[in-house]
Amino acid sequence: MTEQDLDDRLAALIGQPMGSRETSQAPDPVNQPMIRHWAAAFEDWNPVYTDPDWAAKSRFGEIVAPPLMLQTWTMAIPKIAGIAERGGSPVEAEGTAALSILDEAGFVGTLATNSEFEILRYLRLGDVISAATTIESISPEKQTRLGAGRFVTWVTTYTDESGDVVGRQRFRILKFRPDGVPERAISSR
Amino acid sequence: MKLPAHRITLDWVEIRIGDEVTPLEIDVTPTVIVAGAIATRDFMPVHHDRDYAKTQGASDIFMNILSDTAYCSRFLTDWAGSNAMVRRVAIRLGVPMFPGRKLVYTGTVVGREQRDAEGVVKVEFRATNDLGDHLVGTAEIGFPTVVIS
């Protein structure tokens, strides 16, 4: 595959869905038990997450979910058996075309570089959240300290049951051709 | 348990550029990393299985990104208060966070503006460990401009 072929194949992916499904719906509505579990794990005792009386008197008027829990609601239900054998993927591989094209072109290393959340409103108990992820951009080849690579950015739009957007998340990874990979260059999400 | 500072919300009109965000220090143990990974529903073995993490070139399990951003929001609202809304968080990731070290979030107010019905404060922050910057980022926090209760 020539450089031009690769550019063309990657350009065709911009705006396309990431993974095989266009939209994924949260398996459960926004709920107090998962919020309490999250609050305990991070020792975040903001009372608007878990104290109904406090929350009622707050600007929110009721319990709200921690804003950066947004992605957690739509995470796939993991298939625990075989997770290590699948390279850590929590579900059976869903073809992510951009990444497999880059892997085939030798950009086999993956390094997460950026995460960005935009919060339009805080989620309330009972909200049913859906997520749609599309590829936003793929950079030209760049020289990085890890080797030649391309930055891939995808954007996930989160909506409620009325279809109103509640938040967005941008996530960027570097796909690179490893040349002497230091410890930090490990797949991570 | 001591009453957290965020039961009181800062008054937007009193926040100044250059103000320090109260630092947040976390003693990162394996339990902290595993609890965060599972609470964010991230079952990737690199966040709970040291043997697996070693096969991936890491020296130990390491913190997942959803925990990084969870602590960002705790850091911001522990300082700003419970009526503050995290509107935007953007981070660039640096060195990994392994267990047995401290992670320290620090930040400074770099901007403020009235936007719709909110006073928006912009913060630049970083979280560092013994290896360097684990992440650097910016955030926007929305404060009510009318005092609530």
C-alpha cells in the first residue's frame, strides 16, 4: 500500500462510526447504586451525588450523577472469560476500521494522548443515555519520540432518551511504528 | 468524617485570576487503582492484574483514564463547591500512575467570564507523581451568579 492509498483509505473514514454499531445504549438508567459505588471509589463526597436532602436544596434540585461519570454509563457489559486472551478488550472485537488499517500499515503501537469532556447538563436518576462515536480526524504522519505515527481523534456524543445532547467526549490516541518502545508506551484507556 | 469544604460553594464574584485551587493528594495503592477501574466499569486487565500488565511492558498495574478524569472532577468541586458545575475538562496524558506513589493535583485560576446565567472560571491544572506529569489539563467550571440558599 502506498502512502497515497493509505491517506485515501483513512480520509474515507472521517465522520464514520467507530466500531460496528452506530449507537450504544446504556444497559441501565442513571442510578444511585452506581453513583454511590463511584463516589466511594474516588472518595468524592460531593453531597449532590448521594444526599437527597442536600441535592434538593442545590441548584440541581435533585440527585445528579458525577459529570465525568458520563462515559461509564454506556461502557459495554464485559465478557470476563477470555478478556486477557482478547488483548484486554472487554467485548468480542468490534472492527474499528481506522485502527486496523493503521495496524496493517505498521502503526501497531497505541498510546492514549488526550481526553476531553464537554458537559451540557448533569445527568439525573432515570436518564437513559446513548452514545454515538465517530472518527473526527486522523493526522498526517508525524515524527514523535516513539517513532513515526498518526493521531486518531474520535468524538462520542451522548444523548438522553429525548435525543437531546447531554455531553461530548473527544479521545485521541497515537498509532505509531514502534522503534524501541519505552515502558510508558503501553496501550491504555 | 470531617465535613468536606465543598458543602459551601465559592462566590463567583470573589474568585480572582491567580487563585490557587486547593491541592488534592491521593495515596495511590493497588486498591485505589482497582476500585477506580471497576467503579468506572473498565475491566481491562492492565488495571487490575499485575502479571498481565507486565506482559504489556508495564512494571505494574496502572490507573485507568476514567479514574484520572474522575479525580479531576473531585479536585475541581472539592475546591469550587457543590453548586459548581464542571463544564469542560481537557487533559493531555503523560507518565503512567503506578501503585505505591502519591498523585498530587494542583491548579490555578487563569480566566473568568460571564456566560449565559453562569460565571465561568477557567483553571489550568496538572497531576504529578514521582515520574513527572501524569496529566496536564484545563477545565471550565460554571458557578451560579445568583446565590442559592
